[in-house]
Amino acid sequence: MTAAQPRVAIVGTGVIGAMAAWRLAARGARVLAFDAYGRGHDRGASAGESRIFRTVYKEGASYVPLLLKARELWRTLETDSGRALLTLCGGLTLGAPDEPDVAAVRRCAEDAGLPHEILDRAQSAARFPQHRLDEGEIAVHDPGAGVLRPEPAVQAALEAAEEHGARILSYHPVDDVTERAGGWRITALGETHDVDHVVLSPGPWAARFAPTAALPVQAQLITACWFAARDVAAHRPDRLPIAIRRHPEAGFSCFPVLDGVAVKIVPHHLGWPPIDGPENLPRGADPGFARAASAAVARLLPGLVPDPVRIGTYAEGFTPDGHPAVGPLPGAPGATVLTGFSGHGFKLAPVFGQIAADLALTGETAYDLTALDPHRFTTT
Ligand SMILES: Cc1cc2nc3c(=O)[nH]c(=O)nc-3n(C[C@H](O)[C@H](O)[C@H](O)COP(=O)(O)OP(=O)(O)OC[C@H]3O[C@@H](n4cnc5c(N)ncnc54)[C@H](O)[C@@H]3O)c2cc1C
């Protein structure tokens, strides 16, 4: 290390901060990464066994270059860490052809020229009998989709950062971040740390963290339920793609068996209610939620026992427009903020880590961040 190498502090080592630490340290920065909890903890947004990766992206074609770079970086991290993080098991979007999400996925695949297949009800039943389709419903199959492993991914990124000299300070809640001549002072556990740049990645804690509290990031509760598979082999990733199900009675994302027992369902139709900060995350779901999730499974996933064997609660930060805030912090352009990923951040995390490193080290990035600029939420 030389004195010329910039010192960069990162506040929050969920998947976004962990990836920022990896990309910054790999480029020679002296990284100091703080988190109030341990690596890969389950109180925020970056835990829960599985995450969807997809490149046919209904949220907007502008994300496609980011997704392609993210996929490349996921593979780099796998090689560097020796861990399996992304399994390209394919992905299904299931529902009526005129259902808005089903139509949008199909349009996105066609517009971007991405490989995909449209399966009618009979074709879907032959290939993916795990899903029950109603008359007239279709499946859009995306062979480029897959499942990510969140806890190993956060571990891998932080270990890779450490190999490049980063210091990871778990159980170090940051109390204060103040601008000083030519840099920033971070206060944690009563100690101060002076750095040249700061990356703020507090996830759903953004509203509780003074430097990011002005951004409209609402913490919301997302509940996941695991249902035992009657035939486990038929529900593993080699036979069951990830899926997004749209149906008049239910909507959910569906993940293949990774724990040897159960398929994970994240109900969408039951809502992701606001919570008063991740500290107030409930431990479990209320019985009404569990019954409604069970009813959806009984109706649409005949190979599962429709009683959840496990329920997990997580917090995510949502912005009013559903896109994250990524870029210079309003009012303090020397700091970089990345928060409010609104349920979509995991798959993109490596490229956002790269962007954090670009902004911290050079003040600019080749990626077009116009739609994600945090200033869109400021009134002045
Ligand atoms: C249940 C669920 C399912 C999801 N499914 C998908 C999916 O399938 N595909 C997908 O791409 N995305 C998905 N997402 C979204 C994705 O997981 C998130 O966007 C992503 O994990 C956000 O990561 P983060 O680092 O911003 O937040 P977090 O992981 O919450 O990290 C923020 C960190 O900041 C720390 N922190 C906060 N304040 C301080 C402080 N003052 N001092 C020190 N540390 C602090 C916290 O302890 C925390 O570790 C899902 C999210 C949830 C919750």
C-alpha cells in the first residue's frame, strides 16, 4: 500500500456495500467497511437463501447493459472465491398472455433480441408440471435466468475484498459521518476514522441514518415461505426454473429446492407493508398471511405440501418510483450513495459495486445513471 492510494469508507456491508468493498479494494483503494451487524445477517435485505437473476427485464431495457455486466462479475467472483453463487436454471413468467407483467416480459425479450420461448398450457405442463396453469395461460421461458445464493455471495465479496487488503468491521454501527477538509470523518464505537471518500449503502436503514435520511426510502417487510416438496428431485434447479407467477388469485416468485427439503415462495399479492425501520421487523408471519400463502400453493403448485415449514421476514428499502438512488449524495457530492433497491438490487449488486468504485475513485462512470440519480427526489 502507498500513501497515494485513496482511503474509502463504506457504511453498510449488505450485498451492495460488500460488492463495493470488493471492487474498490481490487482497484487499490484502502477500504474500511463498517456494518452494525455480522456478515450476511438476516435483518436486512440480503438474506433468505435465494434470489432471482434474469436478463429479460420488464423493469426497463436500460437495465440490460447493467445486467450483462453483473452476470460477468458474478462469474468473476465465483472464480475468485471458489464458491458457486449463480445457477442458470432458467426462468419462467407464468400467467395470462395479456397480464401486464407477462406481456412486458415477452415484449422486452423480443425488443432486446434475447433468447426466450413461449409455451402454451399443454407445452408448459409437459415441461414444467410443477406449475398448474389455467386454461389460456402461458409460460415465457428465459434460459438466461437463474438463482443466486445471497449469504455465500456476501461472504465471498467480503473475503475477496479482504484479500485485496480491505478491513471489514462487523458490529461497528456508524454514528456519524462528517465532511472535513479534503475528506470525511467516520465515527463508530467512539472512534474516528478519516478517509478520502465515503460510500453509503445502508439499505432499508436509509431513513434511520442521518446522512441519507432525506432520501424517500421506505423500509418494507417482505415475507418468504418455504413449502416441502413431495418429490424433491423434481423441484431442484436442474428441473425447476425460478418463476414469477401472475394469477387473479395469487402472485408470487418461486425458487427451486436448495436446502434439500423445500421450495421458497415470496407472495406478491399479500403486499409488502411499510415498517418502522428494520429494527421493528416481526419475527414471523401472522396466521392469516400463512393461510393465504398456503391457499396459493394448494391452487397453483400441486407438488408441494401446502403448509409452510419455514417462514422468514426481511426488510427492503423502497423508493417512490421503484428505482434505486445511486450517485453523488444530494448536498454532499463528495459522498456516494446507493440505496432504495426496491426489491431488485441483488442480481445487479456486482455492477453497482463497480459503479460505486468508479464514482469514489474517479468521480464518474461509463454507465448511464440518469434514471437513478438521487437528485430526482430533491425539490431544489
Ligand atoms: C425477501 C427479499 C427478496 C428479494 N428478492 C430479490 C430477487 O429475487 N432478486 C433481486 O435482484 N433482488 C431481490 N431482492 C432485493 C435485494 O435483495 C436487495 O435490493 C438488496 O439485497 C439490497 O442490499 P443492500 O446492501 O442495499 O441492503 P442490506 O442488505 O439491508 O444492507 C444494508 C446494510 O447496512 C447496514 N447499516 C445500516 N445502517 C448502518 C450504520 N449506521 N452503521 C453500520 N451499518 C449500517 C445494515 O446493518 C445492513 O447490513 C429481494 C429482497 C428481499 C428482502
